[in-house]
Amino acid sequence: MGWPIRMARADGVNFLNIGLMLVSCAVALFIPVELFLFAYAILGPAHYLTEISWLQKRQFFTKGKYDFWLLGVLASFSMPWTSGNLGAVCALLALGIALVLALTDKISARILGVIPFVALAFVLADASGFIIVLLALFVPTLIHVYLFTGFFMIYGALKERSRSGYLAVCVFLLCPLACWMIEPGKYAPGSHALSSYWNHFSVLNMTILGVGSPHTVPEAREALRQVFSSHTGLVVMRFIAFAYTYHYFNWFSKTSIIRWHEVGGKRLAAIGGLWLASVGLYFYDFAMAFKFLAYLSVIHVYLEFPLNHLSIIGTFREVRSLFGRPLDLRTPERPVARVHRRGN
């Protein structure tokens, strides 16, 4: 494929993503809770299933054929209903092990690379505070859907040297600012949406807002007010809704990467069947569906860690090549030869 065609296609995808960001942000400003629940229940399982399938075809970007099993086992012990310390330990181990698995296939190097993360995990087992919350709660949620998505976008823009890519990154960074600055009017989620979100997802909002778990009716009312009615609470809710919705849209817009036509009919049918079952489960039993989708979500987050590391490494490599002069290893020409050429 020629360079002009590649750039034209890249520009098309970037402008599509800018539109998807603006739509996600606009809807999040008006109905953030409903948007999040729709995105999580409908777009979420489709994203998890298709990305796991895509990663599997690329050996999960690790050096070993069966490396993904280790990340999958760690994800199994890092569900939302597990203790914070266990979730933090699993997240740290998975991040560290994923980096090692992505960079080397030598047993000795892998053992040496994993040892520091195992040592840190022992320290975290009895720790508390910000690091535990960061690893256990934010890595599988907002860090995954916003920070890692941002790195993918920046890496792609730098790699293509694409102005439209840089513009998309700027819009991506400005949308959270819009969630803070734009106040479209009074908002109150519907009772079903409110109870569904409060019972299963509100811990993320309360942690960001610094609201403790309520133990009395007055405390619960105040927590509800802060999460769903206060200005800061609505800003947080809008940002969460935008980040999740665009994260899913961003994945489905990458048709040249996913290559739907190469997936295969049987695999697509299996993915479609599992997606329909996941959506149907919400109508049958929301709590059961939440647990299943939470498990699938964490699995896909952990399996993506090697690719996250490679995109971050690639971003810094592209930045270095953009602003730094690459080392020229060619043998310098002799002064006499240069004079001779000038004479010709």
C-alpha cells in the first residue's frame, strides 16, 4: 500500500475517532449514568470478546505460546469482589510479568525479571493506601480505558507522523476538560439506572470523590447526593461515561487492525453468540451479568498488558526519534573524497 493511500486511510480513521469522541462526550454531558450502563452492557462484551480473539491470533504479544495462561490465572484472582490487597498484588504481578513476557523468551532473563515484582508483591500484601487503590481499582478501570487508550493514540500518531492523529489526541485530552467546564443543566438519573449503577459501579466514583462507604441511611443519602447530584460528582460521572464509551468506540473503529474479513465465519458466529448471551443475561439477572462481565473485563485487561507495555515503549521510542538525532553508524567519508566530488 502506497504512503499517500495509507495516510488517507489513517486520516479517515482519525477524523472518525474525533467524531466518536465528540459524540461520546456530548451524550455523557446529558445522560452519563445511562450512557455508561448502555456502553458497559452492550458495547463492553462485544469489545472484550473481539479483542481477546484478536490478541489470541497474535499470541497476546508475548514471546511464548502459553504465556497468556499466567496472566489469565492472575486475572481470576483479581475480581472486583476480591480484597483490595489481593487485587493490587495480582495487578502488580500481571503488569510486571506481562512486561517480561513481552520482551524476552529466555528462562533465565524471565526469572531475573520477575523477581523484583514478586518482592514488591510481598510488600503490598500487607500494605494499604493509595498504591493499593491505584493497582486494585484504577488499573482495571480508568487507567485501562483512558490512559492506555491515550498511549495507543499517541503511539499511532507519532508512528504515522499524522497531523490528524495529533488533532485526535488533542480532542481526547480536551474532552475531560469539557466534562468539567460545560454544565448543560440539571440532571437526575432514572431510578433503575441509579440503582443499577449505585449497586455495582459506584465504588469508583466514591473513591475518586473521597466518599467513604455509608453505614447509615443519612450517610447513604449524602453519598448518593455527592455521586449523582453535586457538581464534582457529575464531572466524575461524565468523565467515566465518556472514557468507557469512547474506549469501546475506539476499538471498533480500527477496522484495518481488526480485519473483520479475516476473522472467519465460525469465530465470528461464536463471538456473536456469546455477545447475545451476555446481553440477554442482563435482562435475566443483572447481578449475575455484572459478575460475568466483570470477569470478562478483567481477563481482557490483563491479557492486554503486554500490548500496553509495547505501545508505551513504542511511544517513547517515537518521541526520541522525533526530537533526537539518530546515531549515524556509517563510516565518515574522507575529506579528500568530498573535495574530489566537489571538483566534479
